[in-house]
Amino acid sequence: MTTFEPHWLSLLRTEAERTSMRAVASRLGYSATTISLVLAGKYPGKTDRIAKASLALLDLVVCPHARKTMTQAECRSLACGAAPTHHPMKLSHWRACQRCPNRPKGD
């Protein structure tokens, strides 16, 4: 039987394996016990805040224009935001975002 694991949980599990539960918990602002319970599927509370924090910290993409790693939220903000006509370099980046294969779908 195959079980579906949400994207945020997969990211959290991978980062905990790569570093440690204590390290990822500290970066997220949660206790190691909380992260351990979440990863074990035994957390008694709602996990929506942990999911949001995990995505904000761990859901990364490499920007081909800036040649740097950024969060999906930063990418979405740049790509889906209004054109920054006040700054030529930012406008150049925004234009590159419009053609980028990593461009987030939707607003």
C-alpha cells in the first residue's frame, strides 16, 4: 500500500535526514520533540503552521537569472508581482521570470 506524503513533509523529512531533527527544528523555530512527532505521524495538533514554515524555509529553487537559490515564495513574489518599472535591473529580472521554466503557476 502506497501512502501519499505532502510535499512539505517530504521536504522536512529530507532536511532532517540531511542535517538533524534538532537542526531543522531550530531553523523552523520549533522544538526537536515537535519535529520528531510530526515526522513520526504522531503530532496531536494541527500541522498547518509547521507546513507553512517548512515550505517557507525548505522549498527552494535555483533562479537561472540571478544564479542563486531562493524560496518558492520569493520566486513567486518576483515572477507574479507587478513589473518594477522604477528599477531597470529589477525589471530585467522580472522579464526573465516571465519566460522562466521555474515560474510558479497562477498568481
